[in-house]
Amino acid sequence: MTPPAAGSALEWDEPSSDLEDASRPNFLGRQGTPAADARLDLQARINSMQASKLDSRRMPTVPALARILPGGGLQSGGSYAVRNSTTLAMALLAGPSATGAWCSVIGMPDFSVEAAQGFGINLDRLILVPDPGSQWLTVTAALVDVVSIVLTRAPEHLAPTEWARLKARLRQRGAALVTLGAWKQSDSTLGVAESAWEGLGSGSGHLRARRMKITATQPSGRLRHAYVGLTDLQGTAADDVAFHNSPGPQGLPSGTAPATTPGTLFEPQLMKSS
Amino acid sequence: MSPTLSAVPAGTAPATRTMMLWCPDWPITAALREHALPADAALALVDRGEVFACSPAARQDGVRRGLRIREAQARSTGLVSLPYDPSLDERTFEPVTAAVETIMPGVQVIRPGLCAVLVKGPSRYYGGEDKAADVVFGTLAAMGLTDVRIGIADGPFAAEQAAKATDQLEDPEAEQLVIIPRGSSPMFLSSYPLEVLELPKLTVLLKRLGIRSLGDFAALKASDVRNRFGLEGAIAHRQASGLDHRNVVARTPPPQLDTVADFEPPLARIDQLAFAFRTRAGEFVDTLREAGLVCTALHVSLHTESGEVSERRWQHPRWFDADDVVDRVRWQLQGTQASDHGLTSGISRVHIVPDIVEDLADHADGLWGTGPDEGIHHGLARVQSMLGHGAVLTAIIAGGRLLADRRVFIPWGDAPSSPAKVPVKDRDQPWPGRLPGPAPATVFADPVPAAVVDSSGNPVDVDSRGLLSADPAFFSTGSDDGRRPVHSWAGPWPINERWWDPKGRVLNRFQLVDQSGSAWLLLLENHSWWVEASYD
């Protein structure tokens, strides 16, 4: 599969005044920008071209996420940061796990296995290392060798050389790394931008359903978003067909098509996330 | 015609002269020794709710085999009841067999407590069958076994009956030996009832035909019995006639698979011990491999200088190699498991006993390499040897009211322990206090303190009747200082854990959604608030 051409990709851009706007390279080319900016632009361009060559090996991904993830799904050898939501991280693990891949969770003692099972993660093939102590890198590298997808808390600091080595190992083994917490070195960053719960009143009811606006950055810095419900993120074994579909017109993110009016559907209930 | 029978020359084969060694109530003797109980204790071994065996003291109180445990306890108030463990019988009978083997060859264990010995050689060596029996009595008495019966007769069946006949003698203290002279076994057996054959169907049939004793049965023509009752009947007929075709098949003493390493002077440091034990662990694995076996579970006992013993059973998802054995010894010393106790002095002895051994052929590598799970195991074993046995976990979902209780971690390679193992059907049953709706993604292993206040800033509380003092308006969690306004909430949902137990807990659960749209699960216990989980 090929990434969307530059022209069509532009239409997918979020027309917004998001915080990430500043770091986003401008592809239309800026007139009279300093040389440093031009270099950044070129670098970003090279990155996006390189990425396009690597998308041959894709992991099964929950369809709702496959639509907004760069390359149309989780890439083998890719690294993903999830800003603020364990739920979203579980959804990333759910797709590969449902097809029998081994998953590993490192340094997250509060990871709820019951919720993970609800997402379709096979607990028999889930390895937990709640406390790697000071050996985060060694443990992560050892597990990258053997499991397909590793979820971990973003490290406090990681030297660029160490990251390069880990990255090389990820590519060599065809594993994917998902970090929880903002991490600039990752290929793309996902996050829950807005979230709304249904079913809870004041003193009555219980949490029943959740609507989220999730965002994902492309390697080029562009941002995509989608409005999903909690059930859309739950992977089942049957979903692995969907990720092979290229995101053609039918695969457009639900919230981005200008014809639909997501605002009227969701806006009144949504609140800006922290 | 059965090949088994045709192989035996009909009628004329003389039965092998056999000494049968019988230790009455062996399960009881074994249990008394294992649990260091006095010999006159009223003890019953229980198997599936019924008495399997009982000691003489219990028998005097009226306890019988097959009685329900409640009934037995009612009859004998001081009754000690223990679960019956067949492997214990075998384990404790092994030294007895070994002791007899040192003085006479050709020992066959029929079952724990009963073994047969070829008497021909020993009787010639010791100068008579009674003298050979005396030597056995002497050897076993030195081991502390005094209640041993010996019967010597033609063939194992007659010898067993002779050994059991010691029970019926007037003075069992004096007479523990019955010798049936050569050739008179048929006469000795003739008065026995048919039940000793232990063939209920045949016994009933013969009784209907008017045959009541082994003598009557033996009087029938062998060919008639074979035609009418088949192979089973023919074998029984030969036994009744004192012409037991069975021979004593001497066992080959099993190879010593366990390994012991003694350290003098005792070693105080783990790395020293691991280094010193490495060669021995290699020998242990090699011995097993030479026997064509691999070990999948083993017992490690560590003896210290001051006499403490730390014992643990370790399992392996595949099989142990030398490094794995050393790792287990190290982990046991590091005390990563709660069941281990710290040792205070140096290690003087390490004893490794293979608990489960399997055929090497069942674990051989495939022709086209091995499965993907093998790679997983090697990688995880590497992490385990870095961080310790308990650091690499798999999880199962167990029962419980609180979310943190519902998740049970099992170290990689261990089988789920019995209390944590909940049958699948029970797991699907609704628990009282089960949380409706989607499960929260983060469940705090240690609850985070929180504060919930009403609109005027007073703490929200629940009284003993379960009524809320005021609607929650703001809340804050321990991790951040900001006061978040409550958007919507529900509760209190009471959780009454183990109300019969003074240590039981009374909690109230709340669901809160703050203005930013994130949801929280809070607990209120004893007027203090905790964050149980977060729907992040």
C-alpha cells in the first residue's frame, strides 16, 4: 500500500489551531524562510519519503485506529507514543493480540488486566514486568527480541544512541513499541483530545459508554483525528481483515469529512481534555 | 487359547518359593512417621471424604474404612484426620525396600507395605528359611519397624496369605512368621474362602455353583475351569491350587537422580553458592540426560549451618538445564517469594530432588527448529535471571469485590496456585459489588489518597445508614493538587467485604466524571477517600 499522495493528504489535515501547529512543517513551502527552516522542511520531507518505503509489514490493527494511524495501521518496527490514555494503548495492543501475537507490558504496575481482556487482549500471551527497576532499557530490549508488541511507560531520559540501537532492534525484530506518556522520539503520537461519558447523572446511573476524539500525528507532523466510541476500539479476531484495506474514500475518518457534521453530533457533549 | 496360559506347562510347574514381607497398615505407619505422631495416636487417613485407613487406636474406637469423616470424628473424639497421600506411602516404603535389598537380592514391591523376595538364595546363604526371615526382622527392627509379618510359601499368592495368617494367630507378638512347608501350600489354602482371590464376579458365580472354599475350587479339573471361566478363572484356579504361575520379578534399583552438594565451610554469599553449585547442577542435568530424561519440576532444599531448612518446589515451562537449576537455587535464597523465610546463617548443603521427570524424546527439538513459544521462553528466562523469578508475570482474573483483588499475578513458569485458581464458570458468575459498564483501564495497585468536598468545601461522607452527607462538587487526587469540579457522579455503592470477619472491610464506591471528561472510581472507607481506578 502507498501513503496518500501529498495533495490528498492535505485534505486530511485537521483545519485547526492546535498546539502542534507550530511544530508542523508547512508543505506548501514558505517564501523567504531562513535556511534552518528550509532544512527542517527538507528533513521532514525525507523522513516522510523514507517512511513510505517501510510500510510493507503492517500488524493487525483495530479498524478505528488503523484509519488514523500513519501507513494505515501499526507498523512493524514502529514506535508509538500515547499521550494520556491507557485505554488507547490497550486498543493498540488489542489488534495484534487477537491474532495470537505476544504482548508485553513493562513498568506499569497499575495496568488493569481485566480491562485488557475486555479489549480482546489474550491474557495467556500477555507478559507483565511491573517493575523493571533501573534496567528498563535492558528489559525492554530483551522483550522486543521475543514479543511482537511492547507497551511501556515512556522512559525519563534515553540517550539518542541508546534509542537508535533500540530502534534498530525494533526494526530487525519487526516488533512495535508503544509508550505511554509524551515522548518526542516516537514515530507518531496518539492521544485522546476530547472525551465524553454517557450514562452517569448526578447521583444516578453508571458509566456506560464513552465517545472520544482521538488524534494521531503523522511522521511528517500532520495531524489526523477520529471520533470513536469505546466499543470501536475493542479488537476481536475477526477484525484482522479490515486493516488490509487501504484507507480509500470509504476509509475516511468519520470526523474529518467536511460533508458530515461531527460538531452537531458530538460537540455539545464533549469537553476539552487536560 | 491364550498365549499366556499355553506358555505355562499345565499342572506341573512348581511355584516359586517366595517370602512375602508385609507391613500391616502401611499408610498409617507412613503418616505417623511423616507427621511425627505418637504410635498410639488415633489417626485416620481421609480420601475423598471417607476414611481410607485408620490406626489401631482409632479402630478400637469404632472407626472403620469407608466411614464418612464426620461419622468417624463422632466415634473417636481425639481423631487426627489427614488427607491420604499415595505418593507418601511409596516414598516412605522405598528405604524399606532398599534395606531388604542390601541383605538379599531379588525384591519385588507388590505395593507399598507388601513386597516379595525370592527365598531360594537367601535360605541357602543364611542356613534356612526361618533364619533368613530372622535376618529381615533384625534389619527392619534396626530401622524402627517392629510390626512386620513374613509368610513363606510356594508362590506369591500363598505367601501373601501366609503373611496375613499371622494376624489370626493367638499371640501376634510372638509369631510374626508363618512358614508353609514346600508342597503343602494347597492344603494351607484349601480352607480359605473364595473372597481372598479378590475377584467378586467369579466368587459370586462359584458360590452359586456350590463352591465355597479354595479347596473346593482347586478340586475342579483345570481344563473345565479354563473352558468355563476363561483366562481369569484359569489363573485363579492355579492360585487356589497352590500352583501360582507368577514369578517374583526382582526390580532393578532405580538410578540415583537427586544430587547433594555439601559446603565446608558454609557459604554465606549467593554468588559464591551459585558459582560453587554450577558444576554439580551440570552433573545433575547430565545424569538425567544419560537416563534419557528431562526434569520439569524439582525440589530444592537448602540447609544452613544452624539447622534451618528452606524447601521449595520449582516448576519449569519446558525443562531445567544447568543454568536454570542454579537460578532456582539463587532465587530461593533471594527470597523473592513470600513463602520463603530469610536464612540467618551460611548454607552448608544444597539438595536437589527431581520431582517430575519426563522422557527426553517428548521434549526433543523438532526437525525444522522449534516453535515460536520456545523463543519467548528463552527471552523471558533471561529477564527473570536479571530481575528475579517474581518479576516476570502473567495474569489471570480471579474473583473479588475490589478491582485490585480481581487480578492475580503468576510468575512466569509457575502453575496457578490453588487459592488463586478460580474455575472458569465461577469467574463468569456475577460477584456481589461487581462494577457495571466498561472496566477501568488503570487500577491502582496501591490506592491513591483523594479528597472529595461539597460545594461549600466540607468533606463528603457517608453515614452508617449509607446516606450521603452532601453531593460531591469538587475532588482532588493525591497525585495533583488541582481541585477538579465534578461534572457527574453516582454512588454510594456499598461493598461489605467479609462481614463475619473482624478484619472485613466496609467501603462505598463512587464513580465520578470531572469537567475534563475523565472518569474515576473512588472508594470511601472510614471517612477517607481513595482512588481505586481511573478510566483513562
